[in-house]
Amino acid sequence: MRDRWALGEMGDGGVQTVPLTPTGRPDGPVRTSPDLATAVREAPAATRWVWRSTAAVYPRLLAEGIRIERCYDIEDAELLLLGHEGRSGEPRSAAAAWARLTGAPVPPDPPQRPAEPGNQSSLFEDLGPRAAPLGFDALLEVYADQLRRHDATARPDRMRLLTAAESAGFLVAAEMNRAGLPWRADVHRALLTDLLGDRYAGRGEPRRLAELADEVSRAFGRRVRPDLPADVIKAFAGAGIKLRSTRRWELQEVDHPAVEPLIAYKKLYRIYTAHGWSWLQDWVHDGRFRPEYVPGGTVTGRWTTNGGGALQIPKVIRRAVVADPGWRLVVADADQMEPRVLAAISRDPGLMEVAGHPGDLYKAVSDRAFAGDREMAKLAVLGAVYGQTSGDGLKNLAALRRRFPLAVGYVDEAAKAGEEGRLVRTHLGRTCPPAHRPDEDDEAGLPQDEDRDRTPGYASSDARARGRFTRNFVVQGSAADWALLVLAALRQAVAGLRAELVFFQHDEVMLHCPAEEAPRVAAAIGEAADLAGRLAFGDTPVRFPFTTAVVECYADAK
């Protein structure tokens, strides 16, 4: 059976399709259809579609009521392959891949358009002038070349699995945008009024923020703008207190009457600006919040969103995420995911034994290496992953190394490779860029701009900083790859149900389903986790349990 078909859009709105051989060559005549929906409906039901960009194609199919089982995203595959080849940062469009293949000038990637709040969705629309035109024959040549490049990687089977998993991730992202996260605008408005007070005419700050701002000003004896860090730092300087930032941890060390109202102001101001009335008006429509998910949006493969702040919803605002009548939210958190992933990728017998049980991993580690001190065991494990190797961290790491030498050796080797400027890969083959990128600081917990002045010897190109990042990259990135496989398996498991995937971030997934489907959905999450573990890491005793809650309101899940 021909289960793989290529699809290319023509300039006049028509669509070309053709079945493919295992090497990516045409295996029959090219078909021409008048539109996208017709082309897909005329193909076999179980087709794996090979197309330029899922984000450009799939949302329009969903709008026609067409769900795709599998796909291969050429532009995402190009991004992964370029990284594996040590060419991160080069243009990843299909047109750029064709130019490299033919020796032509390589066009730059078009900039991503900003999100359009409330729409379905600027990321998932016809890209129009953004996408450089590419003929169908050229697209087929790019695909065939990518298959050859997959075969040339260090572990072709793993690299092919990674590409398939991330292609599935783009299908999930489009479907979640289409479904939307259930959101009660009336509940959200009531929460804002309770937290922030009434809004004044003229669109000024709400009452509670104005009151806290007045308290801050009274504490300094002059008018101070608490929303302006420079003004706050200047006010403290006038009181004889030197601050480098207005971060909470630094403010809490200060003895001054302005501190308490200032911290309260900052917390509420963040809600007001990030998820306040304006956000609600822009992003929530018809009872749904539809963020634009970007699979693999970070170096490690973790997802991001294009606007909307979906991955930073404050717990108090989660009260507005409410299931439809008769439906439930099934919310699942992966338990101690990264240490379990470290056990699987390092093949450390001791840590695999510990991670082979669904209970508290840190408690099990403490019983074996830290005389039952769970907190010390947790600090040691996280220190190994994140590179906290000074002071007590160094002492704890030594104890961990004695008990779990292969696990610690695995991240030590990743750190060493990073320091030496070598390519560092996740278990499936996602590759860390060889040179420093600005967003590495955010992911690895490296010093931010305002912290660098107080960090001795810090420089963005410092080899030790890069080693610290790559130490974490191999674990966090492998965990992100595993999570992609969980999503792909879960998507298939609920395909025959009314349940919908509606939210995902890092180690948490949420589905919206009729109440009677909730037990089946909860069971499917555990089954998907087990399957993903076997696919990603092979036959190991490691288990990847989820803590799952079936609730009507998101805030009740945690």
C-alpha cells in the first residue's frame, strides 16, 4: 500500500499530489486537484503526508473538518538536520534547502509574523508572501535529499524518530489551537475585580494598584512609580540602600517599609499587565483561549507560544479555565521527569532501578546515598543536571557519583563536550548549537543581563557557562523529545473519542472531554507515557508516571 504521499500547492490555488517510494521518489503519476481539501480527501485514509510546512497547511484542513493521521514537515526536518550537521542558524525554509542543494543563493527565512490575538491564528494561516515559492519537483528533491541526510546521521533510526515525533507535534499544535482552552470570561473578570479592585475612568490603574502605589510613595516620602524599576532603585538609593534590581529575592533582604507594598504591587501588576482585562478582551473569544503553540521553539526542543502567555498562566487565573457543562479537564503532570530521563539515557543500573518505580524518586535516592535525607538527595540530583558543583553541591555530587557513576558521568561528559566546543546531542539526536545563543541563558538558568555584573568572571562565551548549559541540555532536551512522543501516542489513543488535547507545557498535558470519557483518557495518558519511554529509550526498567487529576476547574488540579 502506498502510505506516503507528497503534497505541493500551486500558485493558482491548485494542489499537486503524488505517491512516494521509500526513497522519496514519485511512485505514480502526479495528480492535480482544485483545492487542498479535495486533494487530501481523494488520497488513501492512512496517508502520511509530506509537505512543506504543517503550520501553513493543516489549519486549513482542520477548518474543512479534515484530520490528518501522520505527516512529515519538510521545514522542521530541515531545522533538525541543519542542527545535527553543525549548521544551526542557517535558513531552514524549503526554498533555502533547495538553494543549498543546487548551489544557488540561499534566501533568508522570512520573519515570523506576530500573533493576532483572538484569531485562529496568524501562525496557522496560509503564509502567502512569507513563503518563498518552490515548485513541486524541487520539493520532492528536497525531501529525497533529507532522507539521505537522515541516513547519514550518527543514529539514523533515532533521528528519523525525532523528525516524526516533532512533525506529529506540529499536528497537535494546530489541533490545540483549533480546539482552544475552555475559558470563562465572566469568572476571569470577577477574579480581576477581587484582586485588583474597580477600574477608574480613563483607563488608569485599578484601585488596589493605585492604593499600593500610594503606600510605596508614602514609605519614601515622595512620589515613586513602582512600575518603573529605575525609579524604585533611585528611591532606595535616596534612603541609603543600594539595589541592583527590583527582583523579589533582593527586595526581601531589605529592611524598609516600602518593601511589603512594593512586592504586593509587583505581583498584582504582573497579573494586570499579562492577564488583565485587555488580555481577556484580546485573547478569549467564544469561551476559548487559543494560543499559538510553537513546537521546538527553544534550543532544547521545549515548546513556546507566539503571544498570549499560555505557558505562564498564574494559578489564581487558572480559576477561569473551566470545563464545559458535562465535560471534564484531565490534567496530568509527569512526576520527576528529568531524573527519570537521566536514568534512561545514561543506563545507570542503580538509577534505573530507582526510576523503575512510580514512587518518590528523590526519597529512593536518599535511602541509597544520603542516609534518608530527601532534600539533600534532591539537591544532589538537580545539581548534577544543572551544574551546581560548588560548596555543598560539590559534596553532594561526590556522594551521588559514588552511588550512580554512569548517570553523573553522562552529564559530566556532556559538560566537557560543551566546554570544548563540540556538538552535543539529545538521546534522539536534537543538537545543541555549537556557538552561544542569547536564549541559552534563559533555559539553563544562566545569569540574566541585570545579574551579570554581580557574577564574577561571567561572559556569554565562557566555556564553563556553555558546559553548564550542555550538561542540562542532554537531559532537558531528551525529556522534551520524550514528551513529543507522549503527545503523538496520546493523540492517536483518543482519536476515536470526543476528547481533545487543549494544553501542553514541558511536563504537563491537559485534555477536555465528556465526563464519561475521563477514566479512559486518564488511562490513555499512562499508556502513552510507557509507549513513549519504550520508543525513545528502548527496553529499560525506567517508568514515567503521571499524577493525573480529573477536575472541572484547572486550579483544582494542583
